Amino acid sequence: MIEKIDPFRRANFFNGLLATPQFWNAIQEYGHRKEMFYNQLFHGTGIIPGVLDEYRVRSVQGGGGIFMLVVNPGAVLDQKGRSVMLHETQALTLDSRKFTLPCTVYITVRYHEVLEDYYQNEENSEYQGYRKKMESAKVEILPGIPPGGDHIEIARIFLEEDSQGEIRKISEGEDFTAPGSNTLDCRYVPWVCPAKQGIHPQLRSHLVNLFEQTRNVAMVIHDTVELPGLREIQTVALTGKMLIQCGDVSFDDVIHTIYPLFDLNNQIAQELLEYERQKNERYFSAKSEFEVYRQAIFSMGDYVKTYDGRYETLDGALKQQQIIIDTMKALFVTRKVSLHDIALISHDFPRILVLDNERYTLVDVLDLRDDENRERHKLSFPATKDVSTTSLALTYPDGQMVRDNVIRYVAGSAKMTLRNIVKNRKLLLVRRTDVVSGNYTIQTVLNGSFERRIVVDAPDTENRWRNLSVSFDEDMVKDFTPTIEFRLGEKGRDNFGRMWVYQKL
């Protein structure tokens, strides 16, 4: 904290000005003070990274309590804002016998200047003196750091004798966090932050938007497929967005906010394949978008792994991330549809369904081709007169032929237990139906209490598949495993196949 600033006075020249040595020295002092003020304000105190060898301290040799330390060249700013430069390697002698052991000694550097380039006027001794002030660094080994801010620590050593009363060597620590005794300890060395290339405001806005898109898409998809990577990428995207918005990220640092996205994109792709292996069904990888998705991940990896600091390379990585986001939407999130659209969908239903501005996620599927699936859903047919299962290959109105197992039953009802239901969320049932008969109504009852009706319109003997739907409001969904019953009455007939169960997000 800068507590006091003396006024700055620049030189002002005019005709007849008497320019004394004091006047010229004041001009030099003005520039020096301004430099120190700037350094204090914008950089702080510590070693300047990337300059020479950064004041690295090394242990060279020694024994018998006397050791040789070598300090490499570097630059440091002290607490007064002065730049302290060591231009050549300097050797120091550490004599442990001069200290009361055990104790900590400090290798420090401080600003030092000496007068040089002496000018001597042989005719008049009044007009002579040193023409330069040589700025340099004085490196010392001290038992403590004196107050005042002149001395900057570049290393410390905790000196301690062994059981034989000796210090055999000074080591360069392998463990930075726990260097141990008689080891160079650099944990407390301060470093300054040099100025770096900033980010264009439009690039900053683009990055914030890209991180926000990544987070939102991952959040929506995680409600459908609970992959660990989807949760992790939400956190990474949110963190990247905050860092960019805080304005403390340089252009060179942007790539470090993008690289974790590539790692997690790759992880999510692997988790998705494993998810499908466990389900024994290719929900997503069979889609053409999946290959685009994986190729974009590979391409993004080429950019981030070979990043060379150029905008063109960064731009390539950002464009691949946008492709990844768009293909994830195509893989997991369908377009907005109506109930009429749902009735005519001939392909397998997506994990995410957008229906009349409401977003639904697939939570359960009744698959009549799978005996274990039927048993898990406790499929039964109370009071029916005739029940049979047959495999049919029928077409939708778009001409697409789909094969499915169909339950045919007469009178009574078909009853089943739903799974993976979340209470107090709107429920949507979509079931594939053979409408060869048509012109009948099915009473659909949730948990024996809440009734809705499915109306089967006029029969279609040519394109017999339709996807009929029914929904129940949030306050009707009171159980994690509710029952659904399709009631026909005494003379009704019904034919249904696969059923998809959605809940509102």
C-alpha cells in the first residue's frame, strides 16, 4: 500500500535558465521516482519472471560447515519499486559457524548503486566528478530480513546439525512444499506479475457466450444422461466464464481456459460409449451427428495441443468447440414438436423432447421385445378375454417401415408399473399403436386415481403405426413407481407396442 506520494516536479526550461548539477540531477530523479511509482502501483514486489535466470540459487560445494552458493543473474522489484538487476553470476560463502544453530538464514538481494566513470579536469579541479551512477544488486546471507523493504528474499535455508554435530551439505530440495533442513527453500520468494497482452472486447464477449452455451447444453443433457463428465464440464465452463468476465485473463492465458473443455469433451464421448454398452443399445452413437461430434473433438485437440500463441490457432479451437456444442444439441435435443408431429414420428424417440415450449426428458421405456423389461414393469392384463403378442412390420404415414412386438388384448385392461419417475413433475406417455381397428377410446388411469383418455381415430389399414400420447399434471405424480392402466371396457380391443415415458425438465 502506498501511503505517501511526494509531488512530482518536471523540469521547465526558459531562456537564461542556469542549469546547475542539482537541476540536472533533479531531472534524473524525477524519471527514477516515476518509474518506482509505476512499479509499485502495477507490479508489486518480487522476482520478475522471464528475465535472465530469475535469481536462481544453487548449492555448488562445501563441507566442514562452509559452503558455496551460486546466485544466477536476474531482476527483482523491491518494496520501493526499484528494479534490482544482477547481471553476472555471483558466488556466496555460507559459513554455518557464524550462526547459532539451529536457525534459518536468508539469501537476500537489495538495491545498490555506485558512482563510476570519473571525469577529471586537470585544469580546474572544481569541474570534475563521476558522470554515472551504476545500478546493481548486492546479494547477502543474513540471519533475518531487515525492516524497510530494501532486502528481497530469494531463498532461505534452515540450518541444523545432524546427530554427529555436522552439516554435511546444502541440498537443492526435491519437494518444494517440504524442503527440510539444510536445503534451499524457495517457498517464500515473492514474484511480480508482468504486463501481458490483453483480450479484445469482442473476443471476450465471444468467449463468455461460448462458455455459457457449453454450460447450458451440458446441464440440459445431464438431466437425461447422468454422465460424470457432463457435470464436470458445467463447472469448468462456469469457472472459465467467471475468469474471462473478471478481466484478469491475458490473451496467452485464454488457451488454458479452453484446454479443459477439450479434455472433458473427450471424456464425455468415452462415457457415452460406455453408457451405451451398459444399456446394450446404441442410443446416440448410431446417429450421423456422433461422428461429426467425435471428429470435432479430435480437431480441437490438434489446435490446443499445438497452440503457438497465434490468434488463428485459438480461433480454430474455438470454432471446433462451437461445432461440438451444436452436434451435442443435435444428438440429445430434438427440435420443437407438436402432438401431431409426435403421432407421426417413425424413428426412435430422442432423449430430449421439446413439446409446445416445454422440455421433456426420457425417463423410462417399455420394450415388449425384451422379456426382462416386461418383468421389470410388471406388465399384466386384468379381466381380459384374450391376450397375445406378435411381431409386426408396419409402416408410418411417411412410408417408413418399423418392426415391433405388439400386445393384442380384448376387454379388461393392460396394467404396468413405471420406473425412474420423479415426483411432482409432469408426465408424458407416448405409445406406439396399431390403428388397424380405430374409432375407440382408451381410459388411461395413473395410480388408480387420475384418468385421461387416449382417442384412437379412424382406422388406417395401409399405414397402421401411430404414436398416441397422454399427459398427467405435476400434482398427479405422487409416486416414484406409479402404475398406468389402459382400460378398454367389456368389448374394447387394443393393439400397442413400444412405450416411451417422459417427464418435464
